[in-house]
Amino acid sequence: MKLTVFAISLLTFTAGLALAAGDAAAGKAVYDKSCKSCHGADGTANANIAKMMKVEMKNLGSAEVQGLSDADLSKVVTEGKGKMKPIKTVAGKDVDNIVAYVRSLKK
């Protein structure tokens, strides 16, 4: 009986995690509107923007970026990093969706 209760609890918890994850398709739409001009359609940085800002922009599909936690990626979107300003037009579920889309760019 205890094993059954544990299994049901685990399944419920896992299902909750799946629901908390973002939607990559919805994230692509938000990314295209809010991120693509600097980070490129496929996550490869816009070289002209990087040169103008005098920064090295990481490929979003790279192991370095993909190695960041979802929380870290969310923080970059909402708080910015280095010369990147926070994306104030993106909040709530849209942040989760962008993170899911960035995960889909993994090389």
C-alpha cells in the first residue's frame, strides 16, 4: 500500500513538472519578436550587433549556454547579463517558453 501511494505521489509530482515546463513552439514566437534581432533565427549571434556592442555573443545552442540551468537562462532574460539589458516585454509564462525554445537549439 505504501509503495502504491509513493508511486502515485511520484507520478503526480512528475506530471506537475511537465506542466511547469515551457512550450518551445510558443517560445519561438516570443523569441522571434523579442530576441532574434540580436541572437539570430537559429541562436547564432548577429555579428553586426556583437561588433557594435563590442561583445562576444554565445551561440545559444552551444554547450556553454545549454549547460546553464533553466533558472539561469530565465534570469538572463528577465535581468539581463553584461551589456544585454533585461527584456521587459517578456514575463511570466513567456520566459519559460523562451527557455524551452532555447533548449531546442541544442547542437
